[in-house]
Amino acid sequence: MGWRERFRARLDRMFPERQFMVRAEGRISHVRISQRAQVAVAVFLMSLASWGGFASVKFLLHTQIVAFKDDQIATARLAYRTLLGEVAEYQKKFNAITREIEENSVFSSSLREQSAQLQKNISTVEAQLLATEQERGLMAAAREKLRTQLVEIEGNMQSLASRNFTLKGNLTNVENDLQTALAERNQALFESNNLRRQMRETENRLASIRETQLESVRQLAERTSGFIESTEKVLQIAGLDPNQLLASSDSKSRKGQGGPFIPVKYTSPASEDESDPIATEMEVLSRQLSRWESLQAVMQRVPLAAPLATYAINSPFGKRMDPLNGMWAAHYGVDLSAPKSAPVHATSIGVVTFSGYQDKYGRLIEIDHGSGIRTRYGHLDKAMVKKGDKVVFNQVIGLVGNSGRSTGTHLHYEIMFKDKPKNPMNFIKAGRHVFKE
């Protein structure tokens, strides 16, 4: 006989099923108390008795407990005062970051307005260039027409000269023919002078238009150069080489093209032997606009913002003492302190390439921003995106947590360029520089 059967038999002897008869208003009813109910009541009574004994002992030890609690209260008060000091310091940092965010927002609006104005100026100059090209074509056609008319007039004059020799044989009509020839010659000379004057006016007008066009192109080129220098300065502050970044971006976005090389010969209307300064300036402007457009496309993917609205730096980028084993180690990111479940924002547009759990990082999200740039967000409490999702700037992608190899609640933030770690604080500093200008 096993212990379960013996325990069951003893339980049946101690708590047999009982029935009570209750009579009320002339009716008799049976009340059945099951074995489970009796056991539950017995357990309750035993628990009540145990609690009474515990309360008695607790009451006897009350004096010692009160003294111990007083010590704990004193320690808690000291910790509270220390915490108040830390809260005041965090409040100062929060106010400073809030002012920086407001300044960033103002400059961002200004930058967007400047970009819109630049696009508007480019459209205006392109329209002017198109109109000038059309007008120059009309002027060239008019000049050719005037040259043709001048050749015809000179031919008429030669024809008149030959007629003079022919009229010598006819003395009777010489005088009339001479008068007619003189009148026609004078008319031809007048028309020739008039055509030459019109050609000079047309050439002067073309020269004036070309000067205006050249000045407009130069001003636009100077403004574009200024925008390019400002953008490249931001990338250099972030620790990126603009040429290397653009080369990485162009190698992925370049489309298949080909065919034989046939150089285009450009002839200036003013002089066929001299190089056209407008063509030269337009070539420079075209290169600058192409570089500006490429930089703008790349800047949209560079993570220049912080992943948290408010934070403190627990561990910077680079060499540090490992928090778990106390040995020197390389730290390829920054640890940002924030409350648990604080929202983590995507620092730029991109595509999620990993969303899951890793031993070292805990719950991890990795985003590919293109141009060789990737960001990582580790030790998350919750991931709110999955692999393959497209994210936009400032989108909430997860919540701050303490998963993986971690000693407390924080966010581990990394930036990689061509699989090489970069200091994220340089990118955040560069973003602040952009918004302050």
C-alpha cells in the first residue's frame, strides 16, 4: 500500500462526508458538507491559529523592530536628500536639452525654407536659360536672314554696275538708266546700312542678355557652394568623409548606362573662336548642383538626432572598465540612461535588418540607413518593429529596458559606417551644430 493510499485513508477517517438536516417552515432539507470543504475549513483554522501565534511573537519583538525601522528611516532620509540633489542636477540637464531641442526645431524650419528658396531660384534660372536659348536661336536666325539679304543687295549692285556698261551703246536711254541705277543704288546702300545697324543692335542685346545670364549663374553657383560647405562641415563633425560617403551612396544607386562617347562641340554666338563663359559657369553649376543633390539625399539618411528625448551618458564610446568583470574593454557605442519603458526613436529613415534577442545585446534592433550606415539599439524591454519594416525619422521603434548583458536600465546605442564603429556622440553633436546655425 503506497503513501498516497495511506494518506487518502487517514483523510477519510478524519474528514468523512457529513450531512445535516435542516427543518424550516415545515420543510426538511439536507445540507451536505464535502470532504474538500472540511479540509478547507481546517486549513483556514490552522492558518488563523498560525497567524495568531505569529502576531503574538511579532508583538513581543515590536520594540526591536521599531528600533530597526527607525535606523532604516534615517538611512532612507539620507538617501532621499542625495536623490533630491541628483534630481536637481538632472532637471538642469533636462532644461538645457529642452532649449537645444527648441533651437534645433527653429533652425530646421530655417533650413527647409532656404532649401525651398534654392529650389525656387534654380527653377527660375532654368526658365530664364531656356527663354534665353530660344531668343538666341531667333536672333541667330534673324542674323542669317540679314546676311542673306545683304548678299542679295550686293548682287543687285553688281548687276547694276554691269548694266551701266551695257547702256553705253544706247546713248538715248543712258540718262534715264543712270538715274534709275543711282536711285536703286542709293536704296540698296540705305537698306544695307539699316541692316548693319540692326545687326549691331541685335549683337549688343545678346551681349547684355549673356552678361545678365552669366551673373545669375555665378550667384547661384556661389550660394550652392555655401550650402555644400555647410553640409560637408556637418558630416566632418560627425566623423564622416563626405567624398567617401557619396562614393558609397553612388555605387549603390548608379543605374546601368553605356554607349559610344561622342563629345559635344559648343559654339558661342558671340565668337566661334573663343570659349563661352556661360557654358563654363553652367558646367561648374551643374557639378555643384549634382553634388548638392547627392549630399541632400545622403543627409536624409545620416542619423544626426538622439534616440531618446531625455537621457544621461552612463558610459561613453571607446575604452572603458567592463561593468561586470572589471577588466579593460572596448566599448563600440554609448550607454544612455533613461527610465524603463521610455520610448526609443529611430534616428533616421531606413530598413530594419534585425529585430530579436542576442546574448550580449539582449533585445536588439538594427536599422540599415543606406550609404553604408547602420544603427543598433540594445538592451530593449520591447521591440515595436520587425525585420524588413521601413522606419521613418523619429518613429518609436522600442522601449528602454535591461535585457541581455546589462547591470541596469539603459539604452546601448551604436553607429556603424562600412562595418566600422563610429562615436554616436559626434553625430548628435553634428546634429546640434546644424540646428544652431
